[in-house]
Amino acid sequence: MKTLLAPALAILALSAPARQPSDRDAVLATAEKVFQAMRTRDTTLLLQISDSSAELVGSANRNGAAVLTHTSMRQFGAAVSRAKAGDVWNERMYDPEVRIDGTIAQVWGYYTFHLNSTFSHCGIDAFMLVKVGDAWKITQISDSRRTEGCTHT
């Protein structure tokens, strides 16, 4: 009986439709594309995965006070493309948390940023996304930036 079951299961597995990515997978893939675009200076990719109104909101602590910066995705893309030739902006997120409710999603996770192989800073990235048709689009990325208390440096 066992010998007949294994081939039958193999046939079923081969005939089953390909697994469609879950919304969680798609949301994480969209966030990861930001890091890919930064590493490769691909401003087209950056704008493709973003809503036209998307912005980055940065928060840094200076002398005990929060200093906020607001940058449109177009401005961010321009900064990425203007990076010094040969420089690689390498950002990596660790153990991201994903929350989804219908057509909105959030990704929250600790990140480190390296310029080439040199550690620069760390913090938290918080991505807000909306589902437009079948695609997840970034509406905002907020991040904190610090140089102390960093792990994965």
C-alpha cells in the first residue's frame, strides 16, 4: 500500500497549481525592493513600488530632541542615484513584523545601514503600504537613526 501512495502523492504535487505568494510575502518583498533599489541605484524600481505621494520621514535624536526630515520618494531616488560612484548603500532589516488588514499593511523592523562595508547607523524602519489592484505600494517609510545600542553591526 505504501508503494502506491508515494507515486500518487507525487502526481498530485506535480499537478497542483503553483503556490501563490501570500500578502505577507508580497508586502515583505515590496519592502525588500527598497533596499535592492538602494544597493543598485535603481530609481525606476523605487518609484514603481511607491505611491506617487510616498515620502520618507526620518527621525534622529540631536541633543535630546527629535529632528524630523520629510523627503519625497522622488527626492530620495535622486539622492540614491547621486551617491558617489562605487558606493553601495546597504540596508538590511532583521526579523520584520508584518501586520495586514485588508488593503493596508505595515512592516516594522530593526535595520542596520552600511556604506559599502562600513557600519553607519541603525534604527527601526516602519513601512506603510496600500494594496492597489494586485500590487502593494509604499505610501510612507519612517525610520529612526542612531549609532548607539546597535546590534548586527
